Amino acid sequence: MAQPLRARFQRLARPAALAAACAALALAVSCSAPVNSPRPGESGLENTLYSPFSGRSPKTLDPAVSYSSDETAYTYSIYEPPYQYHYLKRPYEVVPRSAAEVRPPQYYDASGRRLPGNAPPALIAESRYVIPIKKGILFAPHPCFARGPGGELLYADLPEKDAARLKSPLELPGRGTRELTAEDFVYGIKRIASRRVVSPAFSVLADHIIGLREMNRAISREEDRLTRQTGRRPRFLDLRRIAFPGGGVKALDRYTLEIRVRGKYPQFKYWLTMAFFAPVPWEAELFYSNPGFAENSIGLAWWPVGTGPYMMERFEENRLHSMVRNPNFRGEPYPCEGGPGDREAGLLADCGRPTPFIDRIVFTIEKEAIPLKTKFLQGYYDSPAIDRSDTGQGFLIEAADSPEKSREYESKKIRFPRSPDLSNWYLGFNMLDPVVGAGRTPEQAARHRALRQALSIAIDWEEAISIFQKDQAVALMGPLPPGLQAGQGSAAQEINPVVYRRGAGGRPVRRTLEEARALMARAGYPGGRDSATGRPLVLALDYQQAASGSRQLLDWYRKQFAKLGIQLEIRATDYNRFQDKMIRGAAQIFLWGWSADYPDPENFLFLLYGPNAKAVTGGSGENAANYRSASYDRLFEAMRFEDDGPRKDALVAAMVRTVQEDAPWSFGYTPLSAAAYHQWVLNAKPSSMIRNTLPYLRLDTALRARRIREWNRPVWWPLLILAAAAAAAAASAVRLVRRRSKRLGRETRP
């Protein structure tokens, strides 16, 4: 009997022993590496930057098409337009990227004679941008450049069945490269005009670049001709064979690009920083035209071919994207100059070192906000959104509301570098409205202006910033945010004398409600009632469909108007109906905003230019207030053609003073860009304007690895308890079986 009982004990004791062994093993593993890592086998020491993306993969990375902010981390890391913005300097400065230098344009009159640089804009019929291209720049290695022994392109005409098997172009064994030339820029600009590409920049650029609209028609004619000739649409249309009409864009030689622009257009230099002007090799278009590629998401929309510091390594749609260092990249030096405070912030420590510093950039999908934030706080993401400059705002607001969160972020030394965003939010008055608008007579105009000025004083934007923005914004003195290319001094930061007076130390102090009420009386509404009829003044705020959490904000607006005895009616509607009312000029007061396309005052001041009035242009203009001022329009027409300098600044300042007095807007605020980075991400300076930031970032990987281990130590005491319980159970079972074995042994003796 003893032997069978021992066997039963062994079967009973085996799970307990196994549990004890597993607990001991788990404890041993937990002491060596975090067990919750989303990337097993990686310790944090690898020179890889990790960041999530939410939603879907970027729609397109084709430089002629891409215009969405979630695409710029890729396009501006892989492609190199001629120019870029200096990474550190503020106000923004245009500097060379693939160009050898930034040259001023050459001016010509209608007869083709060269004009001096200070020629009157009215005489300038054409501006020629002559752009020298750096020599020796190589495209990243790619199968589209692979050639055979005879010099033929290896993969120009793959069998469809072979092409259809590929999930990535990098599965092909051949690689090649070649030098960047001016013709690659010409080819890229021609693609903007192609109906196959459908570039969002075409309509604007066609108004400026000579021959671009005609290029569109020439490409269409050539495609139609080949289709008739062969009976089918050509899979590849070689744009090299189609001359640029009027010579608007051409390569003067191998390393010199010329772009001819109608009249004088000083803002064109900013366009040359955009991916629309990135060079595109014709070999890439030919390669990606292979039948079977598009069905497997193989094309320029997913697999860019550029000369920049990074190249696409993996593109798994809606799952993972990664870029790796381009081995052919020349290594541009990190800047040695910056803005105020940059040296103290350590942003100049890498002066002169070749970029990029990071070997690999990995973007992983995170569909839910909570897991994303959790992994960031655990150290597994270096930033919750490395391609955005506003993600830190949510953390800062949380820290302001929760001391616990504030302590956590402080203890982990998470960085939230901030800078004013190049955008504005304002409350606009429809100048076509019979109550708050421009008025039909000088007497009406003066009364209505006084009403708008009174409201501008009463609407306390500093209070709104404190309550709703948690101090993550800056109140504006006019239509311009700080940090622009020009006019940033007196124009953007000088006190608005209508709304503020100077306090101690020159600090702006909002004018009193008594002053606002005096303006109300001058407007004919003493105490908020019409002096002629005695009726209370009721105004309407058109608001895009009130979202969750907006009730407090709308109540706040009501209180601002109530300070002057005005009743505010909120007209919440969906976005389409709101847009329709704006186009018809039917809204009375509205909330609106604008984000800059480029850092020039013109890109904000055109929002108040009379010919751009939204209701007058059928919705195509961006002057949502329908403001018209003959003096402002004359100043704008002079300013828009001025180069940066004192004269332009003076014109900008005069326009700002004009609209401060007329008060077509209550000028609102500009948000602060606040990014979020862990302490080991170095050289970070967020900006909504600069898109090619990734090459400048550097990682302290040793610090990251230490913090990941520190922040993800397992709670191991339950394992010890489990191990002790299992061992005790096993020992108890052993003692029990031994006693029973002895007793049974005695009972069976003769």
C-alpha cells in the first residue's frame, strides 16, 4: 500500500512544486528586465526613437500631394526641398537645405530688362529664382536605381506576377543610387501640374509660376495622345519629354535650378521650404508604375525616394512604420547659433556635430489614449507624439488640475518645452451686420466702432486663458502672433491702446469696465439698452455645434457680454450650416482662427484684406469678418510686395494700428505649443512651422534604459508569497505521506 500512496503523493505534489519553480523563475526574470515591455528583447539602449501614432497610417507621402500634419515627420525627414527654416532661430529664418545658398530673386520688367533689387513693384513683371544645388548629394539606396551590367534599369518592367508577390520594394535584392541634379527638381515641379498626381498646391502655384497651368494642359494632351496611339492609358508618363511652357521652370545646368514667378512675390521663398518642391527622381515614378505594385501599397505614397537623412524601412499599414538612417546622407552639421535662452537650455551643446544623431525612428499604432499614455509614462515611448508640437498641453492642463499628476511628471523629469504657436483665435464681428458692422454713414460707423471697442475691452481673454487654457496661451494685441519673420516687434507685441493701457513697468493692463460703458453710451446703448427705443441690446454668437465640455465656455461668453448689460444669444449649429452662414455673411459674431502657412505677417494680415471678404468672394476669401478699409487695403497692397526690413515693418505696424482702432475682431489669443518629451530626448525645440526636426534630436540611451528598469520594477512580493505557500504545501504533503507510510507499514507486518 505504501508504494501506491507515494505515487499519489508525487502526482499531488508535482503542481505545487511546479508552481514554486515557476514563481522562482519569474522572480529571477523580473530582477533582470521589465516583464511588461511592449518590445521584448529591447532594453532601451538601442539608438532608436519610439513614438506612437493614432488612427490610420498617413494617407500619402508623395511630396507633391502630402499636406497633412501627420505626414510631415516622414516627408521632411526623407525629402529635401531647396530651403528650410533654421532649427533654432526665432523669428524664423530661411536657410539652405539642398540648395547651396539662399539667393534673392532677380527682377525683370515686361520687356525682359534686368531691374535693380529695389525696383518699384509696379515695374516688376517677373521674378527669377536662381537656386544653386549642392554638389555630391546622393539619393538613398533604392531598387529603382539598380542597374544591370549594360546600364539598364533592372526593375523598370517587372512581370506582373512577380511584382504582385512583393509586400515591400526592399524585398528586391538590387540597390542603387545616383547624384541629385537640378533636373530632379524640375521633374518634381512638373508632377505638381499632372492630373495623375492631383496636388493641392497646384491652383495657388499656377497663379505664380509662369507656365505651370499650361504645363497641366501639355501633360494632359500628351497622355491623351499616347492613349489614342496605343489604345490604353500609359502606365508611365515620362515628364522629362514634355518641355515646360514659357520656360517657367528649367535646369540652367546640372546644379542650377531656375523658377520664374509672375511679378513680385516675396513670400515665394517660404514655398521653397515645403515638400511640394522636393526633388523626385524619374526612375522612382517608372519603378512604381509596375503593374501589381499599387494593389500592395507599393508606390511613392508609401515608399518615398529622397536624399534626406532618413529612408523608409518598413511600412505596415495601420500598424507600424519605421525609418532608418540614410547611409548616403552627407551629415549636415548641427547649428551653432540659436535664439534667446537656447544656450542655457543646452540646445547648442551639439554645435557642428553631423546629423542625424538617431539611427532609427519607429512609429507604432496606438488606437486608445490610455494605453498610449501609460506606455509613455513607463518610458516605452520617448514622446506621445514626436511629430506634433502641441501634445504637452494636455499634460500641463492635467498637472494644473491634479497635484498628484504634477508630482509624477516632475519626478520623472518629463519636459514640456513651449513656444508661441503661429496661429490665432479671435471673436469676429461681421462688418456687414446692421448692428455690429461697418455702418452706412459716418455717424453709424463711429457708433458701431464704439460698440466693438467696448466689447473688446469687456471680453477678458486673460481670464479665458487662465480658466480654459490653463495659462497655455498668450493674449494678442492684434491679428499677429509673436515670432513671425518680420513685424514681430511693434506690430505683434506693442500694446493695443484701445483695449489696454500701460501699467507698472510697461505691463499691459486691460481698460476698465467704466471706460467700456462710456463707449457703450457713445454707441447709443447706455446700460446695454437702445437709447432710442429703450429695448435691451441682444447680440448673437454663431458657434459651431457645441461639443462636450463647451457649455462652460459659452456661459463664460454670456457673462462677458453681460458686463455691459448685453444679452448674448448662442446659435449653435453644425459645421456645414455654420460655413454656409459665414459664406452668406449671415452670422453676427463668430469664433474663428487661423494657422500660418509660413511665418510672414502677410499670411495673417490678408485675413482682413477687403477683396478677400468671404461673403463677397462666395466663400473663397478668408476675410471672415468681411472687413473693408480703404486705408488698410492700400497699406496691405504696398506691404505684400515689400522685402523684409524696416519699411515692411512700418507698413505692418500701420495696418495693425488701423485694425486695433476699427476692432473688426476681439483679438483673442495664440496657443502655446507645448510638446512632451522624456528627459533623455535632447535638442528638442517644438515648432508648428519647422517640420524636419527629427535629425536634430539625440537620445541618451543609457539614461533611458536605467529609467525603464527603475519605473517598471515588478511587484514581486506576491511571487514570494506564492513560492512560500507552494513550498509549505509541498513540505506538508511530504510529512503527511511519510506519516501514513509509516503507519501502513506497521499495519502490514506479520
